[in-house]
Amino acid sequence: MKRRVLLAVIVAWSWTAPALATDEPTANALVRQGADLFKHENYEGARTAFARAYELEPKAATLFNLALSELSSEHPVEAAAHLREYLTHTDEPAAKLESVRTKWLPRAEGRTARVNVFAPASAQLAVDGVVQEHAIATPGPTGSPTASIVIAAGEHDVSARQGTVAESQHVTAKGGELVDVHFQRVPDAPGPVAAIGWADGGPMRERAEGTTSRAKWITVIALGSGAVVLAGVGVAFGIASQNKASDVQSLHNDLAPGECLGASGGSVPCMQLKSAIDANRQYWTLSTASFIGAGVLGAASVATWTLWRPKSGAVVARPTLSARGAGLVLGGQW
């Protein structure tokens, strides 16, 4: 029922203005075409026809038809702008102006949102890859947005570009909502930093920051995991060292005082005691080295998380462990 009423309004308003210009026949034909397309719910086609007709004959009735077609074809931003323009035609019937003011314009504005952009002055702004010619960032008071853009409610990619450097943010806005977007990585002058490239007039998302973040996490996790592993190895060697210490004590108790001195030191019990003592020392050394290595890896993990400022590439950590000690080899560019 609503569509029938709307169609009746469009058809009725299409013939109210008098013919004045030389393009009137073509414009009237396009108006009739737009009304027919609207009747068959081809709102995008109706929008195109009414837009062309308005270019040829800028009549208020055609402008209203265009706005309603835009509203029905999911172009609320354009619809709201054209409805406001229609309200400037004060010679139109008062009832129709009031209908636009109280019904159609609020409906269109309710399906739009406003984005306040905070970006360096003179940055070029774009929404979904379409440059906003009338939304160039301009200097404003401290804390004030540099530009304000009206968008249709929904999801959009808002971009700021300055020279060869650009940044893009994904925005989800509800009808009537005000969204603030801050661009902080776009410098006042292009510098040697990883940035978004622009090709064919549209933004290409820069992935360097995400790669750096992943590399940081991978390095921190690798270092932390190495610390845990070495700590476990240290515990294992510590237990083995304690077991050998018990064996040493047991073997020593079974021997007579001074039995392993002099020529008798080559007996089997003495050799077993000497082997147990050597094993105890070796296990204790490996346990200590493992705990030291775990501490080094843990400290490196914390330092990486705190001080990560890589210039390029990723940092690779490689722990080393031997019978004589443990260590950590870090590779990469800082």
C-alpha cells in the first residue's frame, strides 16, 4: 500500500510544472520512464531516469521524484540532500513542503550517519574508495574534527591520504549515529614508513603494521616457550643430580675409610663411586645452565615485548644448550 501511494505521488507530481525549456519533451519522456520504472519497483532505473530529466529540466517536481527514487534505491545521503534542496522551492504547495519537512526528510536522515574525521590538514578523504571532493581536511580548533562526512548507515572504509602515504579504517555506523575517526599514522609530510598504497583511485590496505604485530607476538611467545622448556630441563637435571648425590652417599657409606686411596682406588666400588660423583657434577652443571638459559630467555621475552621497535624483518631467537653451558642467539635487525 505504501508503494502505491508513493507511486501516485510521483506520477501526480511529474506533470505539475509548465514546459519552458527546449529539452522539455526529452525531460518529460524521462519523467514518464522514471514513473513507469518506479511502478515496477526498478528504483535504480527510476533514479537514473529522474536524474537525467532533472539535468535537462531542473523542475521541483522532478527533484522530488528523484529524491524518492534515491530513498527507495538505498541512496539516503543523496535523497536527503535533494529533499533539502526541494525545501528551498518555497513556491511549491505548502502541504507538499510540509510533507517533505516532517515525513520524507526525517526518513532519509534516519538512514544516514555522520563521520567526524580527525586528520592532518589538507589530507584527501575517501569513502569506499570514492574521493570526497568536498571533504578535504582543513585546520580546525584543537580537539575539533578537520572534516565531517555524511554516509549511509552500514559498513564503510574511510581513508585519508596525504602524498603517497595513506591510512584506512573500517567503520560501522547506525542511522543517526555520529562516529569519530582518527587518522594518526598519516604524517604532515611523507616519510620512510610503511603505508597504504593507492592504485586506480582506490586505497589498498597496508599490511606492514599487522605483520610487525604478528612478528612481535611470535617472537615473544617463542622466547617465553623456550624459557619454560629450559626451566623444565633444569628441573629434570636437578632431580637427576639429587639422585646421583644419593648414590654417592650410599656408595661412600659402603666403603671403608681410605679404601679408595692409593692402589686400592682402582677397585670396582671405587670406580662406581667416582662415576657417580662425576655424573652428579655433570647433572648439577646442566641443571644450573638450564636455569640460567631460562632466565635469559624470560628476560629477552619481556624486553622484546617492552622495547620492540624493529626496522625491518623479524627477530629470531635460537637457544643453545650443551654439556658445558646454555645460551641464546638473537638474529635480526633493530
